[in-house]
Amino acid sequence: MAFIALSDLVYLVCLISLQFTAAKPDGCGIRANTQTRIVGGEISYPGKWPWMAAFYRSNSNQYCAGALISDRHVLTAAHCVAAIQPSKLQIRLGEFDLSGRLPVPLPENNNNSARALLEENSAFQNNIYNVEKITVHQQYEPRSHLHDIAIVRLNRPVEFSTVIQRICLPPPSLPSLEDRTAFVAGWGTTAFLGSTSSSLREVEVPIWNNQACLEAIGKNVFDTTLCAGGRIKSADACQGDSGGPLMMPMVDDRWAAIGVVSWGIRCGEPTKPGLYTRTSHYTDWILSTVQQRT
Ligand code: 4AZ
């Protein structure tokens, strides 16, 4: 498909999703701040990935992630929420450092804006959301990771800000994207069985051909799977990053969630990519789930 047509479709999906987000003029996939658990990446910056959501279970530590896709809905992995009651789940939006620290080092000449962003982002701003409803894909198969996708409806609408925005969905007919690169971000471990990161980290990951991925992983690579990871340099998602988005800039540099962190064989091994749920396969399912009023 030509990229022009693809671009139109991205807009279309953005516009469709605008219908149920009270038609905010800001739109999806735009980050206000362009200043420049994750293996092989670097620490991000407040406001750089403003749709990132941190998932907490019963007052314990952050254990999964998600991406804000409307003013009320967060896209995540089924395995993050399939076995949990909505009342036991809490979601924090607009976070950079989960312990409230500023980025280190502070970008030059930008201390004030970093501080302002962080103040907007902290707990006194009421950025903790309870969950009204969890919709796990009806055909999710935990053993094979097939259809590892879910949508969480928040208990109240989100107010968008410089550090809270929603990400676009990809058009349903997105081409394979192999050999292009995407970004993944998260607060997960920086090595297999390593420790988590209190600051949001990000890493750029090349997208694999699905057949090469199947050969590398051995099984459970479906048309609905997207594989990505560093082939030369270690670059991957890891434990705690699950549910977070795989992100790619599309038309007008609007970011779309082309994947959802799903699983992998350990982390960061150049011969073993990370596995993602291929979001474009589920665009219609996502839109119809988000449109349900209850
Ligand atoms: C996990 O356990 C996990 N290397 C997520 C991603 C990957 C491995 C494990 C991919 O959440």
C-alpha cells in the first residue's frame, strides 16, 4: 500500500477515536515536549511519551504498563489484567520517574521546564486512576500468548496536559513494517532477572520479518504477532514492560501504537526478538470496545 493512503487511514483512525474523546482539538499521538524497562536503552524525559501508563496491583510495585488511547481507555496486554479484578488495579498517568525524581542530568538550559513538567506530573495532581472495567480479548490464549491484548476503562475521564496525551491507533491494514524501527518505553527491568527502573526508559528496536522471528523463537509466532529487537546491539523490552506500546511516528510525526509488549525468551539477546501483539490486527476490536459505554 502506498504510504499516502496509509497516512489518510491513520488520520481516519485518529478522527474516529476523536469522536469519543469529546473532540479535543489536540488529537492523538502528539507530544508537547520534544526534548530530547528496557534493555539496552536510555533514560527518557518527562512528557516524551505522554500516553505511557504505569499499572499497579493492590498497592504493590509497578508491574505492567499500558498506553492511553482515549480520555478513558488504556490499551494493555491481556496477561497483565486477565487474572485481576478491576478494584485491585490502579493506573498512574503522566509519570516519568515513579519515585518523583527529576531527570538526571537535567537538560542544559531547560531546568525550569523539566521542573514544571515534573510538577504537573506528580501525585498531588491526582494522576492515580481506578478502573471501572477490564475487557480482555475473548479469544486470548495464555499458553500461546495468542490475542494478548486488553482494554482498561478508567473510572473517570482524563484531563490531557503536556505530560498526559493519547496515542493514535494504526490503520487496520498496516503493512508488515519489517526492517523499519520503532520505539518501546517502560519501567521494567534493564536485564533479564535484573532490577526495574524508577525512571522511564526507552529504546529503538528494529522490526523483524515474522518468518525469521518464528525460526528464532521456535513457536507461537502468529500473523497477529509483531517481533522487534536489537539484532546487533541488545535492545528489548523486559519484565515489567509488558502491556506497554511499541511506537512508531506516522504521518505528521503522530505516534501510533503498532504493538503491545507481550512476551519473549529472556531479554535483550540479539538472536531472540521481543514479541508484541500486532495492534493493527485489532484496530476494529479496539474501536468497538472503546465505543461501548459501560
Ligand atoms: C515480561 O515478562 C517480558 N524480551 C516482557 C518482554 C519480554 C520478556 C519478558 C521480551 O513482562
